[in-house]
Amino acid sequence: MLSKEEILHIATLARIGVSEKDVEKYQHDLSEILDYFKKLDEVDVSDVQPIGHITGMQNTFRTDKQDDFGELGKEEIMKNVPETKDGYIKVKSVL
């Protein structure tokens, strides 16, 4: 079973406050969780292949290409902007 000091240390690492009456409850609950992980260590997994992802999919990348909207597309986009300057969308200064 975890000690009172260990529970308080874990609470400090998690940046949560633990009252004195909750320490006993956490000692019991966290100790049960850790005991369960000890049971998992006993399982024979020597014949199990390690996997990185459950679906087995690999990263798929799209080509990095530019799609030109043409003048008609640009005109349609510019209809929706509140302010333009020299053919560009004008936005407020960030800094």
C-alpha cells in the first residue's frame, strides 16, 4: 500500500489539493490500481507482435500543390471581404 507521503507527493506533482481525510481513500484506490498493473505484468505476451497503431495504417501524404482559382474565383472571394487594398485583403494590424 502506498504511504501517506507518497500520496501527498503524487498530489503535489498533479497540482491538486488533498485533505487529510482523502489521503486514506487515495491510498486504497491508487494501491488497487497499481496492484492491477502488477497482474498485467504476469500475462505472457511473448507471441504477441507489437503494433504502433490499431488500424495498421501508414501515414498518407497528399501532394503539395497549388490550385489556381483563376480570376473568376478571386473575384468571388473578394466579394466577401470587408476591405481590400491593391487587390489584396486588408486586415487589422496584429502587433
